[in-house]
Amino acid sequence: MAEIRLHNLAHSYSRAPNGAADYAIREMNHVWEQGGAYALLGPSGCGKSTLLNIISGLLSPSHGEVQFDGKVVNQLHPEQRNIAQVFQFPVVYDTMTVFDNLAFPLRNQGMNKARILAKVNEIAEVLELHPLLHKRASNLTADEKQKVSMGRGLVRDDVSAILFDEPLTVIDPHLKWKLRRKLKQIHEQFNITMVYVTHDQLEASTFADKIAVMYGGQIVQFGTPRELFERPSHTFVGYFIGSPGMNLIEVERCEGGVRFADTVLPLSPALNQRLDQLDWSSLKVGIRPEFVHVWEGPNEDALCGEVVHLEDLGTYKILTLRLDGQLLKVRLQEDQPVPHQRVYLSFPAQWLMLYADEYLVQELPAPARSTSGEVQP
């Protein structure tokens, strides 16, 4: 197990990169702590697999360093980094039995037969491979082959880290949840550093303690699933996490807050002051459909919108409404009254996010005070 640190890391597939657009990975600093379960989440083409291949040594970065426990490993080959990697599509030895596939990396280490038998049986138990141990890999289904491929990555207990590159792509949907839970169980049992690449937010949230969200070759937020949901630090995180994603509206400054069309949204004095200190070119507000408050009737705190569409998803409903020219989504609980034609709503201040040039604007923390009441520098 190892701490993996990325220091000033960047990568371009162009021989003569000219600007940020030419970089698959834009310069970043990041740390995967020892023994953590992490997900690298983002859409296709955002740089997830490129970053994973740089960590494993399959690709050399254009700039910066990859460090394992403080040691620079840029010049080390994948086998020297002691990394196990499970790819999107299964990699197995078809002419070998399942047992021999799982035992192969252990035999390469010179492990004795008794220990090999114990380790293979341990992983076979976790992945439910015991009935297949004496079958040739060529006779397995795609699902079974991927379980063997995952098992071969998990069977070694001396690896620095295990990297998963969208390993459940070929797995039948009803098995995906079970395998995600198996991986989580293995992590909790063996405390191995794991990094799991996926474009599926459910996979990321089920597996990882912390998620790194990638967009445009950058990690735009790193946090727990709850942090990403409740306080997205970038508009892309708000849009990408959640179903449906965050409502985002372009706004402009006005006295005491921001506005779109004739709708004024007041901001706290601290947030207004922070906005005055920043240099920005565009502003947006964001609020998740779950956090929009729907009133049963008109009142002085409510804005009035027009009902456009309703989707009934069984345990909840998604209401689409138009507010001052903007289409918004609202999530209604199963037993919540459904508005007709007109809808009265408000945006609770604690859930209304303000973004300047796509990044969250946060109030500065209040200065600390001493026991005598004096403000501390």
C-alpha cells in the first residue's frame, strides 16, 4: 500500500503543445492517501484513463512527478511500481484454468504452494468463483472473465495500489451492484489503496469514500459523495452529480444580490462583499431540484412559475417549470401535492449556490476572537 502523490503533473499527446486546450491532463497537484478507496469520476474524454495510465506507468507524463510514498517513480516500469491494474475489458489467459489465472501472479513471486492455495481460495470465496476454479478461462462468459481479471488484481496483498479502469463495463447490470459491494468489502478487509475510474456516479458513490471529479483534464472537486452533492465547487459537478442535475441560471449583479429578467435573488452581505473582491466575467446561481421549496399557495416569500411538465417516477416526481423565462427542475416526493398551471416556489438561502466563472463563490470565514472579545489577526 502506498500514498500516491501527483506533483505539478501535466500531459499532452502533442509534441508541441500550445495552450491548455492541447493538454489531456492540465497541471495538477493531488494526493491519494494510503489505504483509501477513491473514485475518479467524469465523462468520456475528460482524462480519467490517461491519468490512471500515468500512475501505473503505462504512460509517461509530459511534465511533473508521480510519487509513491515520497519516492519519484517516473522512470520505473509498471512492474517495478508494484501496481495491479484491472482494465475495462477482461484480460485473462484463455488456455489456463481459473485457478491458474488467479495463481499466476503469486507463482511469479515464488510464493509456496500452500500459501497460493489459501490466497486463491480467499479471493475465489469473495468473488464467488469456486465453482469455476477448474474450468478453462476460454469457456467463461464475459462476466465471469472479468471477475477472474479482477481477482488476479486482488489476489496479491503486497501491491502499492489497485487501479480499476471502468471494470464493470461488460458486467451484466444485475451483477454490477453485487460486485461493487464485493470490491468495497475487499477494501475494508485488506485496507488496500484503490482508485476506481468510472463515468457512473452511482458506481463512484457506492465504492468510494472520496471522489475526484474530472472535467477538461482537471480535478475540479475532491470530496465525499455528500460534499459533491450538497456543495458543488464547480458548475460541472453540480450538473454531472445528481439526477436530474443542478439547476443553473445565468445572472447579473444588482443592488443587494443578483437577478435574471425581473427576478431578484438577494445575497448575504458577506457574499456580496466577497463578490466585490473577485475579478469575474460571468455569474450563475445554482440550486438542486431536491432543495427548491414548493409552497401550497401564494405568499410574500414565494416566486410564481408556470408548470410545463411532470414526470412520475414512482417514489418521486420531477416537475419542470418556467420561471421568468428559465426552465427549472423540481423534485417532489411521492406524497407531495402536485401544482397545476401555477407553482409557487422559493430558493432556501443555504442551498442557493453562486458561481463566478464556473467556480463556487464562498464567504470568507469570520475572523477568530480571543476570550476577551478582540479580533485575532
